[in-house]
Amino acid sequence: MKPSFTKLLRDYRLLLVFAVLLISFRTTIADWSPIPSGSMEPTLFPGDVVWIDKTAFGPSIPIINKKLLSWGHPERGDIITFVPPHTDQLYVKRVIGLPGDSIRIDGMDVYVNGSRLLQQPTSAGDDYLLGTENIDGRNHGIQLTRGLPVPWIGRTIQVPEGKYFVMGDHRNNSADSRFWGFVDEDKIMGRVTAVALSISPRRGWKRFARPVHRAASIFVHHKAAPATDAGMAAKLITGIIISRLAPAPKAQVWKGRWRSLRRWSAGRMWWLPMG
């Protein structure tokens, strides 16, 4: 004899209550999501599981990423989770431009409403450079990988109403608004506030409840010499790694590579309106 539906509900009522409470919690209060790539290094690493505040912008259903209600708005410098226009996957990036802002990207130089974001080099390794960037008074880490070109836009664009311009902190290893366009406000799922836990070896022993908006804790586990020559480090950041790094390149070689990079970037800025 098969058990009745009522008996099944009675036998598994605690499990059902737990499932309802868990779904309600993940929908309205907070959620968590693993980081699959290095596009947000050095702030977030692959293997991190981030804590997502759902009270910041309104509830959304996890897994299917469907927004139910909206309130509040992201600020510049916030790390948000969202669904981009070209896929149904959940992305994590940093807000650079708000609705109505003007944005210009020239290699590493980022201009918001005509003002260049202050960037400072901090350290360098064999294959990467690290620095900090200040947006609206908040510092966060940025990273560059040597040997990879830096996407650029090269002209000023306007962020439409109801949309946001986002970028990864790993500036030349991130698919973001420079490639696929703006983020719709109703596609923003929440604000990332901390690393809940991490299995990344780059976290060392600090694997639980790490805040993500403080630059001071970002560079602890990078084994690199400090950039004592700030001028040289700045030159690396703004010039050399815009193309592919090579030992002692000639000026005309860099000029040719710069032109190639401009063509490379322009070909990938397909989403930008012309004019």
C-alpha cells in the first residue's frame, strides 16, 4: 500500500519547513555564490564563495535569478551580482558608472564624468602588476596580467537611465561592460559584501568572513616586491602592458602594437552606439 500524500507531508514536515525557510532566506535576505574565474582578482579569487546582500536592492529568486521587487540603487564602487544582457549566468563585477554618468576608458585610465579615477601601483611580480583604485572615496584593488592587452573604448559614452557600467578588477582579464554593454537595473540581484568562505590557496589561513571593500587586506598573499619606484610602476601600468610585454622593445614596435591594440579593441566594442 502506497503512503498517502498527507502521511508524506507529516513524515517530512521538518524537511519541508527547512526547505521553505532556506528558499525564503536566499530570496529575501542573503544568498551565496561561488567565484568561478579570476576576473575580479585581486579582490575575489576562484574558489571564493561570496556573501550576497539581498536586502540592498530587493528580493530575487536564486538559481533562476528572477527579480521580484526592486528598491535601493547600487553606488559606484559596489560589487554586485547580476545577469548580463548576453547570457543567463550570474556575473560578479564592480560598478563604475551610474545612470547618466559619462564614461571614458583609455587603456588603464578610467574617466567618470570627466574625472580620472586615481590609481596607485603597489607591487609587481613576474607576470602581474597590482595597484589600488579610488572611486568616490573608496579604495579597491586592481590587477594586470603581463602579456595581455588592455581593452579600451577611446571615446566618451553615456550610461543610459536604468543601466549601469561595470568592470572587473582584473582589468585585462575580464569580460565586462567594455565588451557586452550595460547592465539593466532589474537584472541586478544583490550586493556582494564579504567572502563567506574560500578554498582558494591564495587566501592562506584567512578563509572566512572576509570583507571585500577594503584594499588593505587584498595584497597579503601575493609574493611580490613592493614597487619602490612609483614612476617606473606607473609607466608600466599606463604604457608597457597596454600591449604585449617584451624585453627592450623598439619605439616603432610599440607604436605598431598600439595601433594593433586599438583595432583589436574597436572590433570588440560592437555594442557601443555610433556617433
